[in-house]
Amino acid sequence: MDPALDVAGSGTTWALLAARGATGPAGATGAQGPQGLQGPTGATGPTGATGATGATGPAGTAATVTVGTTTTGAAGSSASVTNSGTASAAILNFTIPQGASGPTGVHVIPGSTGTTYLVGANDRMVVVANTGTPTVTLPDPTANAGRMIYVMAGGNHFTLNTAVGTIQDGTGTTNATTFAPTASVAFLYSFWTVVCVSDGTYWYIN
């Protein structure tokens, strides 16, 4: 120990120990420590005030609708409309079914040369205006049960026959004579009207 400092027993030693020297310079910055754990999510803040209404946009282009085609569909089919354009420029195409054929009603056999006429599916009356003694052929009775057909001479002679089966006499007389069931009957009275009725098996005439 420095003899100058050896002042034990004099009280000076404690005074020297208690004295503080001047603060030394700051040391170098230490290395950065590891990142700490993420803290919990904070509470949701209050909703902000509603913003001002934006300016009105420009007017859009007006939509258009144009009629395209109109087509006749088959009888019994459904009507339909299709758009061959776009949503804003529509072109509508229509399909409209035709109506079912109605009864023809009266069929007239014209001409002067004998001919054969098969009674049509919608004929109710056949008028013989042909002067050549034509043949009127009744359709299949099995496909025409309950049907009634009138054949009018119209001032001319004609022969009545059937495409299938035989013609039955409904009264027992035709042209004032009785005939057996036959496929052909000649009517020689100029103003005769013959009523033909099918029972689903035969044609009966009166």
C-alpha cells in the first residue's frame, strides 16, 4: 500500500472510500436482443363516420327489343320465344303452332270422267258432281267406329264400295231390292242420298 494512503486509524481512509470519481465515458452498445413474443390483438375500434355520397354516374344506354322471325310450328306443339340478340338489344323469335285441321265438311267430286274417290278422314258429306259414274270408296270401318258419312248423288249416278270388308244393308232394301253383304253397290238414282254408318266392323247403309 502507498504509504501516503496509509492513514489507518486517522478516519481519513473512510473519507477516501466514500469519495466518487467522475463518470467514465459510455460503453459500446451491446448486441440487439431477440424479438419478444407478439402481444394479443387489441379490441376493434369504433366504426368510422359514413362517407359522403358519390356523384351520380352517367345515364346508361336504353335497352331495345326487336321482333325477329315468326315461325309456324306443328299442330299440337308448344309456342316458344327465343332471344337471338343480347340482354340489352333483344331480338325475339316466335314459334306459334298451327291449329289442328278442322272437319272438311263437304267434298265435291267434279269432272266428267269416272274416277275413284276415297272418303277423307274429315269428310262428312260427299257430293257426286261427276257425270262419269265415279266410285266412292268408304275407308276402313274398323278405324271409323261410330262415324256417319253422307253420300249425295247430286244428279249423277255413282258406285259405293268399301276399302275393307263389306257393305251391309241397313234397311233390307237398296234401289228397291234386297242385297247380300257386298263390297260394291251401284246407285242409279240421280238424287239418292246414302247414309253410311260404321259399327267398327262393317259399313251399314240406308
